Amino acid sequence: MATLPRAGSVRFHELHTHVWRGNRRMGSIVTAYDVEYIEIYTSDQRKTTDYFVSSMGFQEKARCRTGALDSILLRQKDIQLVITSGAGTADFLAAHGDGIADIAFACEDPLAAREGALAAGARDLTSGNPAGPAVSGFGAVRHTLLKRSAGRPHALPPGRDWIASPERAAQDGTTTELRLLDHIAVCLEAGTLHDTVRYYIDGFGFEEYSSEYVAVGEQAMDSIVVRSPSAGITFTIIEPDSTKKPGQIDEFLERNGGPGVQHLAFLVDEIIPAVLEFESRGVEFLQTPGTYYDALAERIDNLDEAIADLRKTNVLADRDEWGYLLQLFTRSPYERRTLFFELIQRHGAQGFGSSNIRALYEAVERARAANS
């Protein structure tokens, strides 16, 4: 099992960031615009559904049983999650544990989108997919390709016999709303980053937005951000540096049985009350070293929020040339401790909190130590 330096011993070595301007790589034909829904395969549908409904404010909209799949549709604003269990998930769960199996794309022409993805090297996964055209993404994650709807809220995912769930009032006292899916973080095996990026550029018309190399202690990772021109889909794609010691990305790959989605980031208007509310409802967040806040005022000035409130809630802060952001990561609620979630608040910032890598590494290390 890969190991990390103990908490408090990690030293920040280097961070190289490049935001592409002008000559960034982009696809010639845009075929994917938004994330229509994300499907999570789980061995405990009730527990997984309760986490999103009772703790994060999602509402159950419909249920269905299609063949060997039993699904529940959850929705909050424009975010749709499909929570699926049943015999049809058995192979995925045995190989990867609970996690994301499908990131469905909204497309102008799903069939043309499939042909474009196949030309870029995708595998055709349409056969047996009740929703229609589907292609491979990364690891065991597929992309169902759906007709882009004219408006919101979304239509029910097609190809399934959905039965509307009874309308229920929002969870008593719930005030936080997740506004949208900010980004999806993907972990890949070493040496596959650039081919994967090229696939999304050539296959779906994504643009390469930024790239980073981050080294913490004796571990390092490369990452590239790609997004659809509509900005409705953003992937932060990460691979470990194989010339360095194994670290948390390697551990994710081992636990997950290969590449997969590491976390989903949800945009909120006010992160501090969101964290307090979610914690009161059972969401566990990673802890941030107290020393992080001792130097925060020198590193980031003109924050609207009080540093004492950030310290109390463990919220991280970062600034780029456009503004600043606040973010915090949950502990994984799943047995293999792979998939987790992020809350992010943006005050103009367009980045993803690169300067917080050290704090995140230390927080994850403490979580690993507590679970060992």
C-alpha cells in the first residue's frame, strides 16, 4: 500500500500552472454541451440516497426498475443524480466498489456525437444501454449521449419506465442549495493523461483550459483541465508522476480498481453556512491544519469572510488573477473510500484551488491514518 509522509511533515516543493490563452488545444466540432445526469452504482441504495437527500438537500423525483437495474432519480437545481443498484451493477461493484458509472452528456445530435467519439478512439457501448447511444469515457465510466433539451428542468432520463415519486417538502430547516456541478475530478493511471485529454478534445469538442504540475514532498501529479465551450462540462484530469513515490492518486487507483471519478464539486453561494448545515446533517469533512490559517491573511488579502470563520469550518481559500475561491472536501462515505465531494464558492476565481494541494494532502493523510 502506498504511504505518505505523516501529517505535519509534508513539504510543499513546486507548483507549475499554465492557463492556456490563444493557442490552447480545442476540438474542431463541438458535440457535448452539458452534464445531463450522473449515475452512481451502489451496493446500498437506501444509504446512498439518504446521504444526498437528508444531508445534501437533493429531492427524490422518480423511481424505476429496468431489467436488472433499480434506479432512483434525485435532483437539485440543474444537478441530476441517478442512484442505481441491482444485479446489473454487480460486475462494476466487484471491480470498483460504489462509484460513478455514467456521466451522461447533453448533445445536439447524439448519433453524430457517438460517431465523433468513435472516430477519436471510443468503444461503442450502445448495446444494452436503455437510454440510447453510449461510448466509453475513462476506466469503467461511460458517457450516455442524450438529446440536448431546450430548457430546464431536465426531462427524465430516457429508456426507463420512471414512476414519479410523491412530492415531498424540502428537508426541515434546509437552507443551502447546491447551485450547479462545478467540475468533475478524474484520476488516471500514469502515462495516460495526454491521450485522454486528446480524446475529449477530438471526440467531443472540449477545450484545454489549464495545466498544472504539483509536487508535495516526494510525490507529484500532473493535471489538465478540459471543458466544453459552453462551460457546462469541466473535467480536472489527474495522473500521478510515475518517477516519484506512490501517493494518494496511486492509492485511489488501487482502491478503485483503475481510473475513475475522484470527486464531484458542487458550487454554493455561501460555503461557511453550507458546511455548518451539512455537518449538522451528518456529512463529514476533511480537517485542515491550524497552521494553514496562521499565514492565510498574508497569502490572500481582501477576503469578505473572517479568517476565524474559515478556521472554525476548515474551509480553504485560494486566489487567482480573477478573484478568490473557498472550498472544502468531504470524507468519502463509501466503503473503499474512493469517491468524495467538494463544496466550492467562487468570488470571481476561475481556478481550482491549486495552492491548497498541500493542505488537502495533509488532511487526506490524517484521514488515512485514522482509518488504518
